Amino acid sequence: MKNNLLRFILLVSLFVSNATFAQTGSYSQTKPNMSSVYSTTSATFTSTPASSTNGTLSCNWLGCQDPGMSNPTLYFSIFVNGTYQTLTSVSQASYCSLIPFSYSIPMATLNAAIQSGGGSVTLHFYISDPCPAGAGCSFYNDPLVNNLTLSYGYSQASFSATSTSLCPGQSTTFTNTTPGTTLTTKWYFNGGTPSTSTASSPTVSYAAPGTYPVALVTTSASGSDSTITNSFITVNAPPAPTVTANGPTSFCSGSNVLLKGNTGSGLTYQWQKNNNNISAATAANYTATATGNYRVVETNSYGCSATSATVTVTSNPKPSAILTSGPITTVCPGDSVVLTANAGSGYTYTWKRNYVLIAGATGANYSAKTTGNYFAVVANAFGCTKSSNIIPVTVNTPKATITAQGALTVCNGNGVTLKANTGAGLTYQWKVNNVDINGATDSMYTAYTSGSYKVKVTNSCGSTSSAAKVVTINPLPAVSISANGATSFCTGGSVTLTAVGDPGLTYQWRKNNVNISGATSASYLASATGSYSVNVTNTFGCTSSSNAISVTANTTIANVTAGGPTSFCNGDSVKLSANTGASLTYQWTKNNVNVAGATLADYMAKTAGTYRVNITNTATGCSKTSSAVQVVVNCRLANIEQSNELILTATPNPFTGSTEIEIGLPNENEASLEIFTVEGKLISQQIINSNMHSVVIGKELIAGTYIVSLKSGNESKNLRLIKY
């Protein structure tokens, strides 16, 4: 070392009080190691000590320093996870003097260091005197290091239990799990039975709910150790079952009472009767119907069970209830029927008629004098009741009532059916206005006249009369109809029909017994064949129908049929035939002019013209003219006589749409303008007078070739037309 080397003398002794690490141990001190500041020797522990006792370090040291150096300082540190943490220090204030000091090591600090360091701890001592700034030192002095190694040769106490969660009265078995060979054990069980034990695996029971500590002291060849685990044993509180009855617990047979257990989270239930489990009775409530002692066993989520107090349920029997009477239960007014209920010890009685309590009827017998259904309610000493059978009693006073089958007010011609009450042995007499109706002795009577109607009903016990029913028979309206003229006429004619009757009537005319829509006046204009009448309604709502009047609208038929073609050549003819029938006469016309002598049903038409027939029915005087039949007389153009005195031209010709025909007539005569096909078929014909000089034709024609012929008397003029 250098001449100015700091020289120290360190005397260190360590004393750890009893159970510094919860037990005694062996400690050794190493020699100073001058080669390294951080040279250490480790002590390894198997678990964290549990004792809270502090350890005391005692130290004496002598430090000498060279002139010019600062005072040396002794440092006491603990080595944790590669880092030195200073616990305390002391400085040497004088030169080469012996300084003792003592330091109490907090056990919590030491324990925390052992736990944080993974079970390894080193106590470290070193002296340092660094050169202060400005002191002229050329280097630092090496610190003197002294390490204290702690070594242990014991096993830490530990234990286990078969169960740490119990119910009151349950037990658990503890097992010493201290490693190695244990020479002695001592157990402490606060709140348990037994409270102490020296057995290796004692069984302990706990009576009261709560949390309890367990302590174990073990001794081995290396020393002793103790461990205490607070709140190690938990004794769970059992449920506190109660049973409440939702009604009386003493009742009559057939009734019940609801027994209710207390509810809570995680509870299960088992109901018992007479200390025996009731099958499937595992709900919070139970309905008891039979006599017995009932209780419930409740079990909580910890598996702790408790049994409630017993509730006694009594189901009392009902009495018997039988009602008897004599053989006759139908009597006349003033007589009675004796009814008797069965007797029994402690029985009491109440009587009812038609389910209504009979006041004062409390004996076992009752005399019934009124019609009704009787029974007795029997009660026994338990207060249980039972209703007897029903005995109907009939007091044979004849009843008289009338029921109307329908309205009491009707129209004349209708009746009101009245019906009296029926029954065995009854006879009847109907009255109107308090006068007997001769022969009206049935239970039903139909009244056809207005009045106040009653019925007297008689049986073997007497007679009685009903209340009156007032029947009203309203009159029908009077009405007749007449015609203001002939009721037979030709088609197109009419006749007025008029109703005559009572005032205030409403009307509905009918044809062939079918209402005529809208015909609601007192008169009606009839124009069609049919049978007419009118229905009238008066203010009572009664309706009558009038007489019927037949109206005939005569129709004459006029039809013409041709017996052959109506277009032919000169010299030919066609037979025109009209319809035939009785009382028919005929008159044929040509071009709306009567044909002289043409009065038969048939007519032979030989010349062109418009033919009709007028037919008259002599029986009715009605006539009708038929529709027209057009007869055309024509032939081929080669046979038509030509004349140069007539003028006939067409412009344009040929044409497409229409063309204008210019006409010239000699002597201002009338002429016929006819259009033919080239085959000689007449297409159209019109009359031309002297005032007409031209006509426009052709629109109605299809494309083709046509012949236009102008005829006047025996003269004619022809023109060929072409339409494209």
C-alpha cells in the first residue's frame, strides 16, 4: 500500500436477539477482504421469516488516518438484488480512537429484503475516506470491506387442513407440513375444541360462526420455529329458517294452509312432516292439507343447514249432513212438510230456502210451508260445516201467468196468441174484459178482438187469476181503384188508375203483384198490359190491397216477306206476303201510295218501287204499317233503249274519289238516275227533277267499272264510269 494509505482497525461483533428470523441460527464473520469492495458471502433462506422481533447489531471500530485526510466513515448496508442499500453510518471524529455503537435492524426491513431478494441477503460493512476536493490528494484510499454472512440450518414451520370452510359443529383435521424431521409440535386453536394439541394431525371442531387463527410451534435438531395464520378457519353461519302460516293452521277437511319459509340468496329447502321428508317438497313454500307437525330444513350456499321450529297443522273432519222428509212434499196452502236433518254430538244447524238463509231456523227439524228447494247446513264442534242434500217442497197454490207469443198490438185479421203456465192437474178459463170466453179452456188462447185478457188457473188446492194482458186489434185501411177511361187501347195509349180510400194512407202500386218502383201516389198512369193494384198503409201500420184492374195495350204486327228476288228484269215479278191472323185487314202501298185493290195478305209486285203493307186488327181497331221492301226491275245494258234527247256526262272520268254527273232533261220531265255493275246489278237509284242539272257520285263506290243510266219515260241515256 502507499505511504499515505489509510490504516484502519475494525472490530465488529454481531448479536441477533432470540428469534431474529423467527428462530435461532448460526452466524459467522469473514475476514476483511482487501481486494474488492463488493466481495460478499451469501446466506440463502427457504422462506420469509414471520417474526416481528428486531435484531441488534453491536460494533466496535478503531480508525486511524493520515494527516490531510477527512474523517473516515463506517457504513452498514444490505445487499438486495445487486444493489447496496445503506441502513446507517457513523463517522470517526478523532484520530485513532475506539468507537462502539449499536444499531437495531427492523425485522420488517430484513424480511422484505429476504423476500425481494429471492431468499438471499448479505450484511455489508465498509469504511471509506475519500479525498476531499482541493486537499492535494493524488488518489483515493481503498475502502476496507467486511461482510457478514448469515447461514441457517432449520426448517420453517408450516401446516395444512382438510377443510378451512366449516359449518358450526363440523370438524377439520390439521396436518404438520414442516419440512424435515420435527422433534416436537405444539398446536394452538383459538375457538376450537380442543384448543391445544401436541398431535401431529389433530382433529378440531368449531361450534360458533367466525374466523379463527391457527398457530404451530415446531422444534427440530436445528432449532424451533413458529407460524401463525390469522383467519385460517372460517366457520360459516347457518341459515335461520322460520315458518309462517298464511292463514289458520286449524281448518276443516278439504281446505289447506300455505306454510312459508324465509327466502334468501342461495337457499335450498326440504319440508318435513312428523320429522320425515316430504317427497318433492323442496320449494320455499308448502301447502299443508293434512294434520301433522311441519318444519323446513334450509341449507345455504356453504352447505350449512338448520331446521325451523315446528308448526302444527290440524285438519278437522266435517260433519255428516243428511236431510229427510215424509213421502209427500207437495201440499196445499196452509199445510207443511217436516224436514229432518241427522243428529250428531255437538251439531248445530242453519236452514236455507233457495240458498237464502231462513232467519231463526236453527233446529234439527224445519216445517216448510212455502214452495222452494230446502237444505240444512250442519256444523260440528270444530266449526266445520257441510250442506245436506236438497229436498224440493211444493205448496200447490195454482200459479197463473200469461205470456204473449208476439206483439200485443196487431192488425185486423191477425191474432195474438196468449199462453198460460202449464203443469200437472191444471185447468183453465180465459176471460176478456172479466167475462168468461165460452169454450176457452185450453192453456193457450188466440185473441182476434181488442180487450183485456186474463186466465183463471185451477188445481186441486184452488184457483187463481193472472194479471191482465191488453190486446189491441187495429183496423185495416179500406181502398179501391178505378180507371178514368178504357183499359184496352192500342200500343202508345194509356189509362189513369186512381185509388180511393181512408185519409192518411200511403200507397204502393203493383203490376202483376210486383211493386212498381217510385209509384207511391194515389194515381198511376198505366201504359203497358198487366194486372194493376195498389197496397195502402194506414197510420196504425196496417196494410190492405185494392181490387185489381186489367190493362191491355193492344199491339198489331205487320211484317212482309218476299217470295223471291226483289231485283229482276222487265216482265218478271215477286210475291210479297204479309203476316196473317184473325180479324186482320190489309192495304198495300207503292212509294207510299195505296195500290188500288191490293187488300189481300199477298201482293204480286211487277214494277220497281218501295212496297209496304198496312194491317188493321178489326177486333181492336189497331193498325200498323210494315217496313219497306225495295223492288228493282232491271236488265243488261244491251237491252236498254238509247236516246239522244237526254244529256248525261261525267267529269272527271275515270276518277278516284268522286265525279260530277251533268244531267239534261227534255220537256222538264222527271227522270231516274241508276247505277249498275257491268253485270247489270242495280247498286243505287235516285229521282232527278228538272231543277237538278248535276249530282256528285262515286264516294260510295269501290274501284271498278260501272254503268250510269238516266231514264225518263221511255227514253234513256247510259254512261260508262271507271273508278280507280
